[in-house]
Amino acid sequence: MRRLAAAACAALLLTWVAAPAAAFVVEITTSVSVDDADDKSQLEDALQAAVDNVLHDAIAFRPTLVVLTHAVVKGNRLYVRLLLADQDGERTFNDLSPDQDAPAASVTEEIKI
């Protein structure tokens, strides 16, 4: 009986210790109003407003990675798609990246926010 209890405790302990870490990786689509789509500073301000809105109102974790994956202006709206991850999610995201030998997707422009 003691061996059975010890085995059950060991199995429970291994299950608890071997549990995967919780990681947050989310993709969010949002939009903001833009009066003049040809004005670069207004687009940057609108993008900053969209990111700030997502960071403060849409998610319940503190991201360490924020990636703009898509942006398009339709009419007077700027639609953006953001990829957000916490530290564990960023690690998972980096682990899934292609090998160094594989060709990487090109980045056309990097804007610091």
C-alpha cells in the first residue's frame, strides 16, 4: 500500500513539475479614424493611438513583443493587425522561427513606437 501511495505521489509530482509554462501570443485587429491618409505624421499618430488602445484596453497581460503584421487605410479608417506576446510567448515565437539558413521575410520599413 505504501508503494502505491508513493507511486501516486511521484506521478502527481512529475505531472505538476512537467506542466508546460503558460504563454500568451495573440493577434489583434483594430482600427482608428484618420482624417488625412496622405499625412505621414497623422498616420503615425493614429498607429500609436491604436497600439496604446490595445495595450491599455484590449489585453490583460504585459507584452514584451509587439509586431505590426498588417496595416491598411480604407476610407477614413486605419486598420491594423498586431501580434503581441509576453516573455514566454516571445520565447515560444522565437523557437518557432525558421533556421538561419532559411530565407527570412523582408521587412520594408521599421518604425520605432
